[in-house]
Amino acid sequence: MAVENLLFIGAILSVTLGCLALRFVRRNEKLEWNEKLAAHLICLMFIVKGLQNAAGGYSNTDDSQSVWQFWKALMHFLDFYFDISIVMIALVYPVPILRTPRQLKIGYGIMVGLMIVRLLMVMLGRPNTVLELFGMMYVVCGLIWGSVYIKFRMLDEAQQNKSTQNIAFVSALFLTLLLGHIWMYTPDMLFLSETFYFIDLWSGTDMTSTMFDYIWQLGHVFGIAVGLAILYVEIKQAINGQGSPMLYIIIAYMLSGMLRYLMTSFNSLGEVGLAWNDDFTLLGIWNLLTAGIHFTMVRPLIAMYILLRYGLFDIDENNRDMARLMTVMLIVVATSALLELIQTVIPINQMLSAALMGILIAFGVGWEERSFDTMASEPASLREDIDKDWFPTFDIPQLYMDRLIMVSAVYVVLMFFLSFIYWQMNIYEKMLGVV
Amino acid sequence: MASENILDDLLFNEESKQRVSIFVAFCMVLAVYHATVFWVIMDDDIAAKDTMEMFSVSFDTNTHLHEEVRTIDDGDREVLSFEVPTAMFDDHDGFGVLYININYQETSGQIGDSCDTVAADLKPNSVQADWQDERNVLSGLSTDCSTISLALTVFPEYTGNQTQVADMSAEHWASQWTNDAHGRGMFELQIEVDASQPTGSVLPTVSDDDEEVTVSWEAVFFDVVVEEIES
């Protein structure tokens, strides 16, 4: 099982969990306007991200004739949705940056406008231009969530309470979801490694201009800056006796990036092939087990944790079983995929890996019993004992949420259609000069 | 009334203002550092990263010929075998293509005897070759004493023509065209003769019972030559 298969696993996880979660979120009538928006956007974002992962998997494997253009186009066009929706979430959650209906209309209007510009360029057969501002979402989200994180994480001890800690932690979790893979590039960026400075959405081709690549990398730079800021703040707070799990998370990401940097920089260690598997190099395996897993498994896991832990689901006796099914599914699929992955790259006997999988799933389900009850029965609050100014109230009718879902569905269908046109008209191959 | 401006709350007091400002300033410092590296220090490397090296791939060919004459009885089906000597594999990078020509004349010597019908069929077997290649001609039939020409692409995608390829290295492309496994083993050609009877074949001394068939095997081997194309 290689990277492509991991993408398919990620696709299944994202789409299934996104759909199930959307069902719960729609039924939750206790949500405030910003929570309602964020919860819907998180679910929709992961459904679309799942489809994008599947398209990515196919585009990596299906190199026959020209159909790769369909999958590649679909992958890029669906990524627009992820881009826009993650910024929309940052604008309202965990604390609303847009505080009035008017601000919300303007803010979301700008995002929709950007989406329309991108689609227009795509429809004109001019994809990958700087007008897409690809990478700017990292800048915007990094600045918003980064500022909120720093504000609430570094409050004086007297001003701190559970809610301020939760707001800081949720912001940091969203940053991890969005930027985790970028944090692994920290040493590459600082020490002028080609691995970072040659980052290109269409590597090996001149499909993107240097300015496009620069803007894309600039987003990564802001991501790295946010990562370093989080690392500093977490270490400082841990020294002050206010440690948080975020410290371990950020260290894990930074360390795995450091190891990758060492592999690529010294003695070509990363290019060493495996004696038992010619298909992989040490670096290939490392990337698979770090960045690959971040994209496909960690992201849905973080999203699910936020939805469950911070009360975006209203779990009662009627839907408890369904919610539990979701978490068990998450554990079983993630565990089996991970073991399959390990078995592919490391020669473990199949019987042994089957036994290991059984043990891990048993532990996982056992852990789920305990942790699920805690999360479902006592969702963590973001509003208790916080100045009400942070959470202005107004109402967004459910009708708007339904429209959001409808528009998202139409967008996906439209992107399939556009991708089909890209394939049939050989637009990418013409741009590459192949035909 | 709550402030409508988030910045009022984010930068509520001096400490908050200072912390958030330091954070934003740090982001800007890294952005300037990156811009300097991207546009000044590594600009040449970055500009050249998508410039792919081009290589021309051509082939020096060498042919191994083998000829065999066989007389085949009317209605019989015979199998002729052919194996390329091992030395050819040792001396060359690959076995590109196998051509087979089947020639015959009407040899009965009878007056009014028209050409016999000869059918040839190169049977796919365990020999490693591109048996599915669209350019292959694996069977043929002749009724007018014309030559039957068969062809089999042995090394996948081999055409013998010079091509241009992009990216990777000369060694990589040379290795792509080096493999001595293709074409090793015994090829089997099945030939069937259907002799036509001359006019007056009702007479006991006038008949056409067999045909002499000449089979030429031409194994084209190649040595790959990869040269970088200067831009």
C-alpha cells in the first residue's frame, strides 16, 4: 500500500465522517450562530476534502492516456473549496472575528468573490495564475488563529479559566489541522533547503509562474512562523507550570520535520533503499508516515475531536449509538489502514499484523468507551466566564445552512463537469506542450 | 454595547497589544527572510528548477541472421524453432525486434500448377517479448508465392527510431533501454502448406504433394546511445 492507497483511506474517512457529522450538526438546535456556521463548514469541508483525496489517489495511479487531467483538475478545483471554507471557519470560530451580520456579509462575500475569480480563470482555461492567491489561506488563517491563540494562551494567570484555555487550544488544533505538514518544513525553510524553496504545485513543469510559486510558499512561511510562535509560547507556559498537550503536538511535528531534513541533507541517507522493499526509500517511508498520515488521518481526527469535544454535536439518548458508531468506525479504519501501511513498508508477518490489529482495535474501542462518555456528557465550553463582548449574538436561520449545503453540492457537481471538460479538451496537456 | 471591532478586544491592553504585535512582526520578519532567499539568494536555482534536461535516445543496431529451408508435405503443419545465440545478448543492450520472412516458389515442376497456399503463424509462448504490441504481425498467408513477412516487437516500445526524452539522467534512460531478458528462449513458427494440384492431376504421374519453404529469421539487436541535448 503506497501513498495513493493512503489517500483513498483518507477519502473514505473524510467523506463518511463528514456526512455522519453533518447529520448531527443539522439536528443540533443549541448552537450559536458562529458555532452553527463553523460546524456546517467543517463537515462540508471534510466531505469535499475526502473527494479531493480520492481524486489525488487516482491522479497518482491512473497515468493511462489523458484521463489524468480529469483527476488532476478535480483535485485542484476541489481544493478551492477547502481553501475558502477553512478561512470562513477562521473568521467565526472559536471566537467570531466578524461580529455583525454586515461584517459577516462583507467577509464571506470577499471569500465567495475570490472563489468566483478562481472559477472564472479556470473556465477561461487559465488556471494557476496569481489571481487565485493560492496560499493566502495559510496567511489569513495563521494570523487569525495565531493571534487568538496568543491572546488567550498568554493571559495572566488571574484572567485564565477553562474557557480561555479551550479557546487557545481549539485555535491551536485548527492550526495543527491546517499547518501541521508545513511545520515539518521549518528547518528546510530556515536552512535554505531546496526541499522548501523548490516547492511547486506542479513540480517538474512550468505550469505555474515564479510569482505563483512565491505566493504559495509565502503561505508556508506564515505557517512556519505560527508554528515557531506556538512552540515558543508552549515552552514558556510549560516552564511557568501551565503545560498543555499542544506542546507535545508541536514538538512531534517539528521533530519529524527535523529528521526529514537530516535525511535529505546528510549523506543522502533518505535515498537509501530498503533491503526488503525496492519501492521505498527511507525518506519515502518517513514522508508516508508523517506528512501522508497528517493529510489523510490526523486531519479528520482533529476535526472529529473538535466537533465532539466542544459541543458542536448535541449527543442525546436518541443519537448516542450513531455517534458512537462514528468514533468506532474512525478507530477501526484508522488502525487497520495504519497497520496495512506499516506492513507494506516493513516486512511483518501477516498473522502477526492481524493479531496486532486485533489488539490495537480492542484497546482503541476500550479507550473510546471511556473517552466518548467523557466528551459526550461533558462538552468543553468556550463561553463560560468569558466577557460577552467576545461572542456577539444574532441569529442565522437554518434556511441559510441548508442553502450552504445545497451550494456546496452544486459546486462539487460543477467541478466534476469542469474537470471533465479539462480532460476532453486536453487543456493541461496543451499547457504542458504534450499535444 | 460590545465593540464591533475585534481588534479592540484582541489588543485590549498594552500586554496583549505587545504580544500580538510581536507575533505579527515575527511573521513579517520570516516573510522578508524568505523573500530575500527566494528572489535574491536562490533566484537562479529556483528559475532553473523546471528547466528539464533533454536527451536524445538513439540505437546502433546489429542483426543476427538465420536461414532454414524446409520441405513440408501437403496438408502438414510443421513447427520451426529458433533461438538467438547467447553471445548476442552479452554483446548488446537489448533485442529490439524479430523479423521473419517466409519465401517459397512453386517447385512441383508441373505444367499448369499454380502457387500453393502457405500459412505461417508465430505462436506467443513463454519468451519474454511484447506479444501484444499493435505493430506485431504474428501470422500471414500467401497464395501467390509472395513473401510472408512477420514481425514481433521483442523489447517493449522499441521502434529503432531516435527519440527525445526529458528529465532524469542519461544513466536513467540508458538503463531503461538495457535488458537482456527480452527475447531469450525458443521462438516457434508454425507453417502449414496446402498444395494446389496442377491441371491434369487426375493422371497418376501428375501431382503436387509438398512445398519447399525458406524461412529467414532476422533478430535485430541494439546498443542504446543517450546524449544530452544542449539547450
